[in-house]
Amino acid sequence: MNHSTAFAETTIGGAYIGRFRVAWRSEAFLVREHREGRVLYFGTAEEAELAACRIKHKIEERKYRRHGEKVSVAKIAAEKLFRPGKKPVEVEVR
């Protein structure tokens, strides 16, 4: 389906957790302190959804830069066209 989403879920105690799904995976991930850290709980649904959206964006931003095309694919094509037989130029992403 290639759709990504971020949303909040309520917990039994009344707090909220954030969840996000990236475009190339089928399961929704929890917002955590670190990659395998503790789950973060939020006071409102908006805070939880915003945190999930920010994390999802950070992950997807590294993979995709333009409407589904990977940056590396476009870069390799440009290197072949404009610099045939030369060493590729390294680009620093900030």
C-alpha cells in the first residue's frame, strides 16, 4: 500500500502512546525513548501523535527525498550522465 501514518492510542491508565507506520513496513511501531528503550507516555493525544509524526518523518526523510524516488538512484543517474568514468562526488546531507 505504501502509506505511512502516525496516530495516538489511549492506554488503560488514561495516558496516551504514539504509534507510527513507515511506508515500507506493515506494522505500527511505538514511540520509544531510544530504539529499544522504554515506551513514552503522553498526557494528551495530540502530544503523542505529534511525537509519532516527528519520528516517522525523521526515518522517512533519510530514505526518500522526492515523491518515492530514492536520492541515491537519482544521484547515480546524474553521475553517469555528467561525469562518465570519474569518481562520484560525495554529498553531505545536513
